[in-house]
Amino acid sequence: MDVWANIVIGFDTALSPTNLIYCLLGVSLGTFFGMLPGIGSLAAVSMLLPITFYLEPTTALVMLAGVYYGAEYGGSTSSILLNLPGTPSNAVTCLDGYPMSQQGRAGVALFSTTIASFIGGTLGVIALYLLAPLIVRWALAFGPAEYFAIMLFGLVAAATVTQDAPAKGLAMVVLGMLLGTVGADITSGVPRFHFGFFELRDGINFIALAMGLFGVSEIILSIAQSVDKPFIQKVTLRSMVPTRDEVRRSVMPVFRGAGIGGFFGALPGTGPSIATFIGYAIEKRLSSTPERFGKGAIEGIVSPESANNAAVQAAFIPTMTLGIPGSATMAVMMGALLIHGIQPGPQLMNQNPDIFWGLAASFWIGNLLLLILNIPLIGLWVRMLKIPYGVLYPAVICFICIGVYTVRTSTFDVFLVLFFGLMGYVLRLLRFELAPILIGFILGPMVEENFKRAMLIYRGDFGEIMGRPISGTLLAMTAALLVWTFWSVMRARRREIRREARWADD
Amino acid sequence: MRKVDRVDLLAGLLVLATGVYFAVGALEYRMGTITRMGPGFVPFWLGVIAALLGAVIAATALGRAGRLPEFAWRASGSVLGAILAFGVLLPLFGLLTAAFAASAISMTGNPAAGKRLILLTSAAITLICWTVFIATLGLPIPVWEMPF
């Protein structure tokens, strides 16, 4: 059978000693950076990208992917112990994880989230193995019209799904796309918006953009808030054993979470964060005792964490089969693929089966390594959480500067980090979400190229794009998403105004 | 006085201005036709969309109250200053000086850090940077330069 052949190819590549070592290195570094509040998977991957420049492409990606999902494992540790999410998609885990820790059940919480993450991750990898070949077979028939429609859907979904203010989310996507127009136009070669800088003729360095927007602005916010770390309790192996009742209550939420995560992860534009929120909400609704949620219910941590890791693995499906990154971190991963000369897309699986399936196999091996790292060695990680932030962030700033400098050996890019850091901080103060900027930045030029090609093929008739079955359906879904989002915002706003009016009357 | 959410008002105006800037800038490039779009076509319309979204954001700010959050001058100044120092010092003096300066400057953003802690931490970080990036990875970065 095909699947078995792919598994054999994959494990053959992933089990080579070099790849194994870098996988271990990746997941360890990922766990470490993920655990530090303020450095999400996105900043961790972009910061460590320069380290992989001199590696083989497959090895480099095995390591970077390890950093990504390792960070999601590590992020739950600080959610539980510190009440500070290590990465944005671990935020939901704080709700019940920290109360569990206050009740002295931190060990159980850490153990069960690790197991849930492992199961979610494993099911995500299985989904990747089963779905990717189907999508590739399908995608080979895609033309520019279909690509344009998928990307447009991804952009709108990224901007609207998790936002309370969809207009602001859309504005950030468009801002990202505008930043993406900087540099040479693909069809004519005309350099656009280079502001007189020679360095901008190749476009904005996306690592500088990502590091500035996410890394630097996050550091500024963290120092300004100067969060006091709460007391961290000791975690022993014995305290990690859950009771039989806790195991029984966790089984179904873990599998439901994995299903939710797999679905939202594979959908372009939505990602792990939204999957965790939905996983939590569903468990709360299905529970016969919803009042326990928020006070240390084990279902409230295992479902989001399972969803999170399933989504992280499933997010590789659109990136590797279509070349369309579904989330900001996947956008950075795709940038890494391109830097290493690998063009993700339907051809990747057929032309480089060793890379494609090797990566997929390494994901599962990495999840297995994380299971080992996070259960017997948990004490080590807990001790690392005690490093004060005040001595950590100067090191992170130096790493960011050195990393960005090495990408193109240019100090211009270091100054770009400065610019985007300030921009990111101001935008955050103005309550903008930053992830859509990066998605818009990466997808923008691809949307433009495919739109131009589609309009050339159909002689400027947009109706042709809407008339094709796949692109037409996707455009209709995009329109429905927009209408539904704005309708629900308007409804919420009207209700708010009415309530305020009632108060004014009293 | 009418109620205004200053955060969203400022946010909207900022997006509006950015959109207008790009739309006007795009006029410098050839527009082309819908069938054969020139380099100016997509940026122009993206700029227009951004301007419209900015107007919508600013409009929703009217009728509800909201105060601007405080800008953290010390934290942002120290972090951004550190990056500036790194970018300026690296080509002149090399990695060791640049990393030490960046670390020390960034630590001034933490009011609790004393001189001793700053110097010791920065020295340690410089050593770590050298060990990781130069000794282990061998990245092509100037280590020690003297411009004079």
C-alpha cells in the first residue's frame, strides 16, 4: 500500500543519526523558548532559523519544525505553573491549568497535558499522512483561479475568525499585503516602494519583519509590565500520577480536541489558537458539571492542548501540499523552506518524497522525544523557569540582532527590526492583532501573482473565476464569512448600545 | 463632549493614512488594464481598501469611551536603543562590542537592575554569543574590529 511505502521512506530519512540529533536539539530548544513567556513559537522559529543555514535542507527543517511543536509543549508548562501562556495558543490552558497548580495538582496537570499533546500530535501526523496525498492529487489540477480563491479565503479567515474587531483584523491583513508589495514586481520587475533604499529592492526581509513585530514588541511589553513570577512549586514524578477518575474524564476530551485541532489546523487562515478556544468551549458545553471549568477541571486543559498539537501538525498540510501557509508561524516555516531552496507545493511530494515524508516522520519522532523530555525530565524544565526575565531578555535581544544580521549579512536588516519593533509595539497599544500582518505579507505577493495570471487567462472577466466550481465555492465561503462576521459584530454592538442607553435611563 | 474611543480613533486614522500613502505612491507606477495589470494596480487598490477599513475603524470609535494606554518610554527606549547600538557598532567594532553594548543598554530598561548586575550579565551574554555563533556555528560575523 502507498501509505506504508511513504512511512518507510519517511522513517528511513528521519532516523538517520544527524536528523535524530537535530530533531532532539530542535524540540529541546523549542521547549525551552516556548516555556519562556513572551517568546512564542513564532519568535523561537525565526530566532533559530539562522542556526540552520549551514545544515542540509531536510535536517534544517526537521530541527525548525521541532522548535515549533516543542514550543507548544513547553508553552503549556508555563501556563500551568506561572499562569502566563508560553505561546498564544497555550492561553486557554491557563484557565484550568493554573487553578490545578494552586490546588497542588501541578504534576497531574503537566503529565496530562503532555500525554494529551502527544496524542493530539500523533493524530495530527496521521492526518498529514492520510490527507496530504489526496490533496496533492487534487491540487495538481489547480490553476491560478483556484490558488487565488484559497488564499483569499485564508486571508479573510485569518483576519476575522479570532477577532472581536474584524475591521481591525482585515486592516492588518491589508497592511501585511501592502508591506509585501515592497520590492520588485513579479511580472514587470519594477521595484516598488523602496523608499530610496537599495536593500528594499529585493523586498522586506521577512525574518526582520517577524522578529520586530513579535519578538521586540513582546519584550518591550513584558518589561513595561514587569510581571512578578508567582511561587513555583516543586514537581516530583510521584505527583504526576493522575487518579483513575481523572484518566476516565480525560479520554474523550483528548480525542475531541484532536479532531477539532486537525480540522482547524488544516484549514488555511485558522490555526492552533482558534482550535484551542473551540476545544475548550465544546468541553464546557458538553460537560454535565460546567461550573467546574475555570477552577481546575482536567477536561479544560487536555482538550485544548490536544487540539493545539493536532492543529500544529495539521497546519503542515496546506503549507507543504499547496504552498499556502495557514498561520503566521507556518509562514515563517515556509520562508525557511524557500531559503533552503525547497519550493513547497503539489510537486514537493513527488519530486522530493524523502524530504516530504522524512519531515512527516520526524514530526512523530519529535513528539515521542517530547514525551520523554517532558515527563521524566520535567524537574529540569521547572528549574529553568526560575531564570529571572531581567537577565534573559538582553540575551534574547542579542540573539535576535545576530540572527537577523546573518540572514543577509546586512546591518540594514537590523535597523528594519528596530523599525518593525516600534511599529509592532504601537500597533499592540492600539489593540491590533499582529499575526494577520505576517500572513498578509507572505500570501500577498502570491495572491497578486495568481490574480494577475487568472485575469490574463480569463481576459479580465472576474465572472470566470466565480463560475469555476472550486474557486467559486471558495469565494462564496469567503463572502459568507465576511457577511457573518460583520453581522455578528453589528448585533453585539447594537446590544451594547441598548444596554448603555438603559443605564443612562436609570 | 461626545464620547470617543481614542484607541480606535487613532488606530483608524493611522490605517487610513497608510492606505492613502500607498495608494498615492502606487500612482507613480503603471496601472495597466484589468487583463494586463501593471505594477501599480494591486498596491493602488490595496491602499484604497486599507483607507476604507481605516475609515470604518475610526467611525466605530465614535459613541463609546476609551482612553489611550500609556507609552512605555523607558522600556521601549532601552530595547530599541539596544538594537540601534548593535546595528551601528557591529560593522565598526565587531560582535563582542556590539553584543556587550546591546545587552547593557537593554538592561537599563529594567529599573531593578544595578550597575554590577548589568556589567556581569552583559559580559556573560557576550561570552555566550561568541561561543554559540562564532566558536560553534562559525557564522561569518566580524568578531573584533578597530576602525581607527
